[in-house]
Amino acid sequence: MTDTIVIGAGLAGLSTAIRLAQAGQDVTLLTFGIGGIQLGQGTIDVLGYHGDELVDHPFEEIPAFVANHPDHPYAILGADQVQRAVDWLAALLPGILVPGDGRNHLIPTALGAMRPTYLIQPWFRWPDLKSVAVVGPRQIKDFYPELAAANLEKTAHVTAKGYHIDCPARPGEAESSPVLYAKALEDPEFLNRFANLVSREIGDEEAVCFPAILGLGDPAGTRLGELLKRPIVETLLPPPSIPGMRVNEALTGIATAAGVRIILGSKVTGFHADQGRIASVTLAQAGRDQAYEADNVVYAGGGFESGALAMDSYGKVSETLFDLWLDGADKKDLITGDYWTDQKLFAVGVRVDSSMRPLDASGQVPYANLYAAGGLLAGSIRWTEKSGDGIAVASAVRAADAILSQGSENHV
């Protein structure tokens, strides 16, 4: 028997588990995989776009945003809750996340586009400069310095030039992954050789822009900047994401240090309910299934991307573990043929009360001790709004605080 079971090891799941464990709860986290943080960009989005408009001050914009999107999770959470939750996360990860100042940052992607986000890692900070060298090892796929440089001239309004260097992460490799480079750059000998190759190749640009490969547990950006005698910037790459892995490994370490029991590699496949409460959840394990009992359950299993939400061949959308009611699942034209239109399907999800407890179709709470957080929640299209991380952290904190206060609302 444990105080709280958390299902899912993404940003919402780990945040919930850490907050509860640091408050003294006995917490067990059940997860089939390692979560999706390492697939993200390693920064924290709050709100990047309101319609087609770029958002500069996300917390100031949230009230107007929810006025236009009354079913959005931010309508329940509120701007103050979101900001305090995001600040709490930044305080958990000093040295990895730069504390926010209320404004979004624009950070470069591998294609040279500038992407809005709120909390950034130190090497994403775009310096005030007029010229930049964009450098990438030939051995990395999906990063083309000349293309990135050409686009940065348009999007960041700088003079940019692309350079390739020949520096495999391991001798003789024609292709080296970002993970191999991140590990190699933590070795001082390799880092010095890498810096020397860059120095011989680039011109007199004011800063150097690299793909996001500058170390995992020991980011190499500071030393590389010293060797090159100029500011260093990382650009986002397709997954796996080195910055995302930094966040994931740090949060997992914090959870473990706080006493969270993490059970990885088995899927939660069922549950047992008694008198309107979840009594236990069932973990599919080799040999026999195992029931885990808890006073409370926080479901942070993600959305369609993780299989927590699914659509069958008849177009029926369902939540796959607790068979929760899904808001928006009965709408017509959930998917259209217009590629550039937000598909209604991805706003389908679980509707919750102010404590993050799922509701049924009549607005009642079917299970008094079940809470939901993160990608399960209805009402947002996270990738076009650039709101998913803010939703995940704020809903996790709200659910955890509701549990700690025995179900009553207790904002951060």
C-alpha cells in the first residue's frame, strides 16, 4: 500500500511524483517507458501563439487566450497557477533551466526558424549580435549548417554562414548520433580537438551556433565558449533530444532522491474500484499481473502519442485504461483533409474539476481519488499553441496539492 500511485514518467508524471514525495508522501511511479521528455526540446513552453499571433508575455496573455478558449486547461488553472508552477520547476533544475522573467524567448531550430518558448537552457539564449557561424559535424544527419544559416539571416536578422567540420564522435564513423557527440564532448581531449577544428574553419563571426549536442550530464558549452572566445548557442534537433535528456535525467534523479519508487518496463492494464474510489491498479508483469494499492492515483499517461487515448477503425475515440469520458469525442469531422487546419481530434481529452479529478458526461466525479494531469486533458492543441509543458507542470502541481490537502483546492 502506498500513499499515491503516479502513472506515467513524462513531465506531468515526474513533476507530480516529486512534489508529493518532497512533501513526505510515499509515492510509486508506474511507467511502461521512460516518458516523452527526451523527445521534446528541453525547454518549457507556456503559450507561444494565440491564433496566428506570436505571444511575448505568456502569463499576461493567458486571460485573453482562455476568453477565446473557455474549455482550455488554462481556464481551470489560471495564469497565476501556471506561472508559480513553472517557477517551481525552474527552481528544481538550477543550471539546466534559466529562471523565467515573464517573457518568451525565441530560440533557433535546426532549420534556422525561431521558435517561441518560456524556460530555456543556458545555451539556447540568443545573444545580441550581428553575425553568427553555424557549425555542424558532417557525421550528424538532419543538420545542414548552410540551410540553417540562410534561414537565420531572415528570421534572426543576423549575418550567418554555415560550416561543416569532419569530426566523428567515434573514429571511423560515417554517421554519429547526437547522443554519441554529447558523451564525446564531455571528454576534455575530444572537446579540445573539436574546438580546434572549429577554430580553423570559421571566420570572425561574433558567436557560434551548434546543433544541440553539448553534453548530457556535464554540458560542454562553457568550456567550448572559452576555447572559441565567443558566445555559444545550441539549436534544436529532431529527437532524440539532448536537452530533453538533460531534463529527463535530472528530474528522474530528483524523484529517486526524494524516495519515489519507480517501476519501469511494465504496463498498467487495469484497475479495481470500490465504492467510487480506485482501490488498486493492475501492472502486467512476467509470470503474473500485480495489483498495486494506493490511497490516490494520478494518471499522467499522455495522450494519443502514448496510447492513453486511441481511435479505432470506426472513428471511436476512447481513453484506454480507466474508460473515462472524453470531452469532444462525439464531435463530427474530428479529422479533416486540410493539413494546415488544427484537427479537432487532438483537443479531445479528459475534462476535470478544479482539483484535476476527471469528470463524467454529467459533470460528476466517478472516482474520488483519481486525478489526471498533462496530455490527457481536453481542450488544447498543444503543439500549435506551444502550451503543452505549461499544462503538464501546472496540472501536476494542482493535482499534487489537491492530494496533499486531502482533496480541497490548494494553489501553489
